[in-house]
Amino acid sequence: MTDKLEAILWSIALPGFAQLLNRKFVKGIVFIFLEFLVNVNSHFNIVILHSFQGHIREAIEATNYQWLMFYPCLYMFAMWDAYKEAEGETPLYSYLPFVFGAYFVTIGLMYSSSLKLGQILLGPVWLPILSLIPGLLVGNFIKYMLCGLRFVDCD
């Protein structure tokens, strides 16, 4: 069984890998299949390529938003599942950063074709990635607020 950091890192590489390492073969294969299904139908690899090359307009034009909207929740859920199933204790409310990360990345994706930071249009890769930061912060804030209200040790 993998530890939590290893599970997260493999899941970042490709959703489903950590599940395979944890011997959850059916779940791992399902996540990998869904990853490929959404990735291919959303044209995500070419979107990533254009984004890394600084061709944001081309990235936006290549994006199939109908499919890509599934990606943040699938990706973050696969990470949460990998974390939860990995070796070691799973702290109370530790799912909240993953959930709010998915919410905020999805919102970032929705605005990615038009929202500019200053004069910079970040597009469907960079704005969602940057949106993960406030999502994780909000999720952790809510987690710690709930732990404080319950008067329990959440870690």
C-alpha cells in the first residue's frame, strides 16, 4: 500500500495510477479510462501544448469546454480517493480542500476564455491552475473552522 504523498503524486501524474498501486484495479482502470475519455474529447493535450507555448487564443479555440468541464472534478476526486485509500490515518474533513479545489478550478475554467489578469488572458490551463490556490485555501479554512466548532482534533 502506498503512503499518502506517493498516492497524491502518482494521482497528479495520471488519475488511476495510485489506485492501481493500492491494488484497487477496477477503480484504477475506470479512472484511467475516464481520464482518457475526457482528455481526448476535450482536446486537452493540444490545449496544454498551446498554453505552454504561450498561444492562449489557440488554446481557447481548441478547447471543447463541454468535455473539459468534467475534468476538474474527476481529477480532484481521483486524487482524494487515492489519498483516502493510501496508508495512514485520514484526518477528519480532509476531503474539503479537494472538493473546494475542484469547485474553484471549475469556476476558473468557466471564466478562462475571457477573464484577464491585468492585460493577460490566462486561458483554459493557467487560470484553472491558479484557481486551485484559493480553492485549497477555502477548503482548508472551512476544515479548520469545522474542527474548531466540533472541539475535536482533526489531524
